[in-house]
Amino acid sequence: MELRHIAVLREVAERGSVSAAAALLHCTPSAVSQQIRALERELGTRLTERVGRGIRLTAAGRALADAAPDVAVAVQQA
């Protein structure tokens, strides 16, 4: 699991949209979506779901996004 993918998911959760996260991360919305899809494939579970023209985090996506800061700290300590 790549930490940058988790960080991208966290930004989507905090900003509320792929496009807002992309702007903050200085990349395209497509790049953000691709990273989330890669994370979903790796984990074997859906982290987001489509809602109209946007997305919403699933329960698994929310749990992972909420744990992202703890994961980053654990990696730094290791």
C-alpha cells in the first residue's frame, strides 16, 4: 500500500471532492481518481461511491481516511 494513495484519499475526504483535492495536490482530478482506484484494487474494497456528479467515501474509505494521520506517524517512527 502506497502512502501517497492514502494521503490522496485523506485529501478527498477533507476537501469533499476530487477536484478540490487535485487543486491542493497540484495534479489533475484524473490523477486523483486513478490513485484512489489503485488503492481500491490493492485493498480489494470500494473506498468511494458515485453520488450524482461527485463521490462519497464508503465506510471503509472513511475509516482509512481517518486512520491516515496515524499511518503516516507510524511510518515516520519506523
